[in-house]
Amino acid sequence: IKPIRPMLEKIDSIETFADWIRVSGELDRVGVPNAFGVYIDQDAKQSDRYAVHVVQSGLSLPDRDYYLVDEGRYRDALEALRNYAGDMLLAAGVDAAEASGRASDVVELEGKLAKVQWSQVELRNPIKTYNKVQVEDFATAHPNLHWASFCSSVGLPSSGDLIVGQPSYFKAIDELSQQIELGTWKDYLRLRVVDAYA
């Protein structure tokens, strides 16, 4: 745990969701994923230029169906995830008496992310997943994501355009940021850090 202690201390210091966004960006730079993915790739409609892409992300399990489909194999995977998340939170320094309950809260958070994610069929549609917007307009439409702060911490330009893969997902994340307790968002990041470096 010692090598990742500075990252965990950053998470400990989070007091607002704006802080959470900033720290998420800093962690993204060192390979820790969060609730959305950001990468630079070719612009599908202008192959001579590169663009910033933002896409849905954030699940520990391979697909949203693990959280949404009531089948035995998915239930087993969710239970295994709860146990694993509890172990990872313990490793991150969470009190043993609280780790199991807090792990369940994190898995529930991931379930809410899964519920608003696009299906595999939708993700295969190149027209639906190409939504170019100005960075400023994206930031205005999603005030709780504090996009300028995220761009600064992750090293992305805070102007120009970006390609949004799943617009409704980002609208939902903007809303969920205010509906889910900050402590659970912090535990979610703790799980992401320990899992990334396990």
C-alpha cells in the first residue's frame, strides 16, 4: 500500500464533488480509471485531425448486464465484486467494521452507472456515438462535472471541441454527482486506485 499512499491521501482530502473531479483527473493521468473515459484519437469525420473523445466507463465488471440482468451468473459476479471491493477498501485503510457496508454502497453506485450506460447495440452505432460539441458548451451543460477543472488536472485543452460518445450518460452522471453521497464517490475512487495497482 505504501506506493499508493499519496493517491489515497489525495482522496482523503476531498471535501466537495469539485475536488473529486480534480482528483479523478490527476489519478487518470497515472492510469486510474473513473466514471468516464477520456482519450485522444482520430476524428471519425475528419481523418486528418485528432480529437478528444469522452465516453462512458466506470464499471468493475465487464458489461452493464452484470448489474442489470437478474440471472444466477450475474448475481454471483456481483456478490464476488462486493467481497472484492470490501477487501480493497480494507487495504485502502477503511475500518474493518465499515468495509463491507461501504463496499455494497460502491457496488450500488456502479449499478446506477450501469443503468444509465448505453447498451452494446447502441455503442456499435457510429452515428449515435459521434456527438461533436464545443468544450465550453459541454461544460455549461454539465456544471457538476467541473469540466475546466478536470481538463486542467488531466492535461486536456479547456477550449476547442470534443466528441461525446454517449451524451445521455454524461447528463445522468451530472445528476448522480449530487444524488450519491460524497463518501461513496470517495470509496469508489479508493477501489479504483487499489484495483489499478493491485
